[in-house]
Amino acid sequence: MIVSETQRHLKWRAFDPLEHVLMAACGLCLLGFTLSEFADVLARLLHHPLASAQEFSTGFFIWGVFLGGAVAVRRDTNFRIGAISDTWNGLPRLIAELVKRTVMLAVSVVLTVFGYLNFLHGFGSYMTPSETPIAVLYAAIPVSGLLIGLFVIEGLICGLRNGFDTVELNDVERAIAASVAVDQPGA
């Protein structure tokens, strides 16, 4: 499944389609990067270099990295500094999660604000040979910042409502929980 079901208690189902689209976009960026690099190498071997292959590679790479960073925030696979706090419960876990997510929110604001400023300045510089404004590449930074901020806020709200403690069950625990639920009257 393309949408991650891990830590479901920290996610809204309403954002699942967005995660799906972002994962597909990351896949397309990876494919585009790979194909443009392959075409560039092949063309050079045939002594007919492609003038704009590096532009395509750079664009696919930058957009893939920044969109992938936003997806990593939603899936909580970004900062492994949280790996220590994943073993904690109660107030220490709450404090660690609040600090981690506050830092991530601050980073998203910096990405959004300064990325937008770079985007605006990017209309004064152009990529060679296509003469495309470099702002096309810089646009990935504030877009990523906005998405990261959105996903951090989602995690904060859900974590404060549902708790940050991981409620992951393995297959055996799921089977036991399902059989107990069937045996319970009124469940």
C-alpha cells in the first residue's frame, strides 16, 4: 500500500490522498531522474550529448528530495532522534515529542519563508541552455516547507488528542485482539 498505516493514531485520513499523490510524485521524480541520467550517459556514449539533460536531472532530483522530505515527516521516518523517545511513555514522551515537533515546525517556517524569497529571486537567474528561470527549482523549497508544516501540525494535534505513544501491534497481537473482540458481547 502506498499510504503508510504506521502510527495511524497520529494521522488524519483526510490527508491520505495527499500522501498518495506525494508518494506518486516522488516515484515519478525518481523515474524522471533515472531516465534523464540514463539518456544523458547513452547520448554521450553515442557522441551526441543532450544539452538539457542536466537540467531535467537536477529538477527531478530537487523536487523528489523536497517532496520526499515532506512525506518522511508524515510517516515519521525523518528524525531518528525520536528513536530514543519512542521507548518512553507518559510525560517524558509528551515533552520529547513536543520539542521534536516544535523544532520541525520551526524548520518548516524557515523553509517556507526563505524558500519563497529564493523563489522570487530565482526569476533573475536562468538555467542554461533552456533559459528557464531557476525559480522552477527553488519553488520546491517553500512547497516542501508548507507540506512539512501541515504534517507537523497534523501530528501535533493528533498526538495531543490521542497520545504520542505508539500503538503498533504485530500480526499475533492483531489476531488475539480480533478474537477477543469477537468473543466480547456487545463489541
